[in-house]
Amino acid sequence: MYNTSQPDPVRLEIFKNLYQFIAEQMGIVLQNTAASVNIKERLDFSCAIFDSSGLLVANAPHIPVHLGSMSESVRSLINDKSDTIKSGNVYLSNNPYNGGTHLPDVTAITPVFLESGENISFPSPLFYVASRGHQADLGGITPGSMPPHSTTVEEEGILFDNFLLVEQGYFREREVREILSTHLYPARNPDQNIADFKAQIAANERGAQELQKIVSQYGFETVQVYMKFVQDNAEESVRRAIDVLRDGSFIYGMDNRAKIQVKVTINRENRSATIDFTGTSPQLNSNFNAPKAVTQAAVLYVFRTLVDDNIPLNAGCLKPLEIIIPQGCMLNPTYPAAVVAGNVETSQTIVDALYGALGVIAASQGTMNNFTFGNEQYQYYETICGGSGAGANFNGTDAVHTHMTNSRLTDPEVLETRYPVQVESFSLRLHSGGKGKYSGGNGVVRRIRFLEPITANILSSHRLIPPFGLNGGEAGIVGLNWIQRQNGTKEHLDGTATVEMQPGDVFVIETPGGGGFGNICPEIP
């Protein structure tokens, strides 16, 4: 037994990395056992471990928008099912109004009970492990479950609200298949959904096993108290970052004429910050509403990036932050508002608005350029990189996923083997980054040729409003979406569009560049 009254610096570092290692091991199992390209190749998943209250302890470096919001899903499970949670159970949740992000991101949550042998009886879970994976299709009005023009959450697919997926070791396949097939807009590939759910169960089982191992090695009290110490360490790191910040505010318009308004107020005495989104546009009739959990995840991400120390993203990072999100605004919508773009697009706008308010980084491309295509046989989803924003002493980066996304692009060989498409070209979009003392990164041009008739969808932003520059830096160039038909005609598309593709047609996506930072030639006083 170790002294647990205060953290030992060496042991704190060991446990911090140990908890993160467990989440990474979960991710390896999930990648190796998943069936879908989305999880196996694009790595659109996240794994994390949580304390007995459902607060995030550690994560693997996966998808920021997942990691900052998963705790809300776990705490929702605890609030809803605490009296019925048993060892061997696994729960499924994607409810955007109960801790979820958008419907394709389905979270499997496993409570971890202490195995008998420690002469202590714990009737409640001591930890929780969770894995969130983006399903290639979960129903909805378009293949890929990323409909550009949904107006209610029901049109976006199937909603699981703390659904009991495994009951004391028994996989409830019949029940989950029934839900997948009887929805108004049913899932198009239930076999793949179930295969990925099983991969998430396996990942969680690995996490539970590893937690049991460290409890056996160090004792439950030590493992539990160091979870708190790791969170406390993250809290102190964020407070140190807040110490050097200044008050600021920012209003960032969007292509759909909505706006994100944020005011950051620093309290020097308490070493804390208030992030107030009052003034943001009301809930929208489109799908660019971001659930409250997504908004919190964006705030958590920004303040974590301001910390120089190597700390895991966890609940401690949120303690110095008071987040005000008015009920009924587009960042805290009410059911049944559509939300599929809020998770992937509006989250990026929130991040850039916060960086703008703090004056630290120019806007990045500000979109994930969500591209889906499919029919009853095929369903595919990818996000496409662009330029990142420049900062006070660095240029932006070309062709990179930024901020709330961190997924990989499917290898062309895999994409062309499994789907009736051909990657015609994938190149830098030169001169799309904003100029400045430090220039923004360039976007990319991606051309996909279709070999069969298929429905394609684009869900993107910054096709009208350019990513802003800071301190005199120029804005990045807006993105473009267009179709080159086989007969040579060219069709320009809006930022959100659904198109019927025919053999020989090419879908072209030109992604935005990042904003520049600082004047190119400052005036001489």
C-alpha cells in the first residue's frame, strides 16, 4: 500500500501513463476487430476510462469531439440505470440529448466491478470503460446517416438511449437487430453494425481486464485515489494556462447566416474562466445544431491545447471553467432538433471562435468536409483535410485534419477495392492559405470518379464565409464543391447537397485554407 494522502510525483507520472495506456490498448482491440472501413481504416473511434462517478480519467489520443463528450453519456447511464447496472452488462447510447454527439457515433459503455478476492464488497461499479465508434450507416433518409438536409433527429437514423446490449454476458442480438430493422428509416447494413458493436464490446472488455490487473497489483484504494490525483493535476495545468490569458470576445458567422457569439472572462483571483455563449443564434431548422455535450467538448479541447504539459484530456480540465450555454440556442438545442452537422461542422466553428476570442490562432478550415455515398449495398463516409490556421509564431499546416476531428483517410487501394469508385486525384490546393507574417495552411483538392449509379452527399462549411485571419493576417480561401459530369458539364453545389452520381461522373471537393496571422509588412512607426 502506498501513501495516498498526497501524490508522489513519480507515481503520478506512472499512473497517468498507465491509465492512458489502457485506453490505447482498447483502441488497438477495436481497430483490429472492427468490420467497417470507417473504424478499421479511418480510425473514427475513441476509447476512454472513467471513475465511479462517470468522470473522464484518461483517453487515448483519438477524436477530440468524442473524448470531450463521452463523460456525459456515461453519467447519463449512471443517472438513468444506476439501480439496475450489473456485472457483465454493456450499454449502447448515441442520444444527442443525453450525452451523445450525433447518431452515427454510437458509444458502448461497460461498468467495471471489482472481482472477488479482495475481502471487500463493492456492489456498485468502481470504474467505467467506453468506446465510441462512427457507424458507416445507422439508417436515416440518406445512405451513410449524414443527411445534408435533415430537419429532425429521427431523419438522421436510429437512436439508442442506454440500450442494454449485453445482459450479464448474454449478447442481445435479436433485440438489437429488431431496433436496427424496424425504424422508420432502418439501417442498411445491420450485419456490419452488429460486427462493430461486438468489436466495441471486445475493446471494453480489454479495458476492464487491464483495470482489474492494476487493482490486483496496486490495490483499489491506490488506483482510485491516483485517478483523482491525475484529474487534479490536469486541473492545475489548466489553471496555469488561464493565468496568462486575457478577456476576449468574438462573433463568427456561418454560411447559413447563423452566428456563434462567445465571451471569455478571466477571474485572476480564482484562476478560472467563464465562457459565455449568450447571443449565439437560436436553435436552427437545419441540422447545424450542436448538442450541449459537443459544445462542452469544444471548450474542453481548446483549453487543453493551451496547456504545455503532457496531460490526458480529462474531467479535471473542466473544473476551472464555467460554461454558459443558453437553453434553446443552436449550441444547446431541444429535442427533436436535427444535429448531425452540429457535431462535425458547428463544433469547428466553436473552436475557431474561442481561439479568436483569446487571440491565439487564426481560423483553420473550419469544416470536416463530410463526404458520404451509398445505396442499399454500399455505405461510405469520410472527412477531408484542409489548411490549419497560423499563430503568433508559426505557419499553418497544409492538408491536415484540424481541431475536433483526428481521423485518417482511407487508403486509395482499400477504398477502390471495397467500393465502386476511383480516386482520380488528391492534391494540395495551392495558395488557398491566408497570407500573413505567418501564413495559413493550404487546403486540398479531392476528385472521386464513380463507376456505378450511387447517391452522394456533401456536408461542409466555409463555402461562403472565409476562415478568418488574425492581427492583420488574411483570411483563407473558401472551399468549393462541384460535379464534373461524364458529358463534360460542370455543376456547382452548395455547402450541403445530395446528388445522384452516374458512371463516369466525378465529385470534386476543394477544401478551405487556414487564416494567416500578423501583417506581412508591419507599418513603421
